[in-house]
Amino acid sequence: MSSVSRHVLLVEDEPGAMMTVSLLLEMLGYRVTQAANGKRAIEALQGERPDIVVTDYMMPHMNGLELIAAMKAEADYATIPVILTSAALPFDIDARQVAAGFLSKPYRIDALTGLIESVLSKP
């Protein structure tokens, strides 16, 4: 796995989870930009373009599905792959229809990095 040049935008409203996942990804060679909710993620996207976005579903101000919809509506961000994470995704939502990948919380860091690399290796 060559994660050294991978830039991840991590969108998570729970500070402990944000800190833990960011630290682990950085220890594995990823560059991580943090955003506490979907609105902050849109602001972050206006800076350096990430290779991938990893977003929680349940967040204040703009949830993960709203973030994905906003990204798909904007040509500059529509092609950035998104991994959705959630401990409580509504039963009527099929994450595979809206995101490039899905992880149920809690997840192991190797599951996340494996999914990131799998998604980014697709043509």
C-alpha cells in the first residue's frame, strides 16, 4: 500500500474519533485535513483538493448524505470519491448507491485504509 501521497479529508463531529482516526492515518503516511461537519468540509474542499473524503453520516449543520449531494452538485468536487461511515445509517438508505464505500462504526483502521486504497485503485 502506497499511502504516502494520499490526501484524506476526514469529516467527523466527534472530537475523540477525529483525533484518533487522524493520528492513525497520519502514522500510516496519509495526509489528513479535518472538518467537524459537512459545511466545514465544503469550505475545506475550496482549498487543496483531497484524493478522497471520509465522512460520518450523523453530524450537525450538514450530515454525510447532504455533503455527498452537495459535492455531486458541484463539478469541481463531483469526482472526488467518498467513503461514508455510520453507526446508525437509516434502514432506507443504501450507502452503496450514494458513496464509493461504506464502513459501519466502530471500524478498525485497517478496514478504513483497505477501503481507501480499494476505492482509489478503481479506474
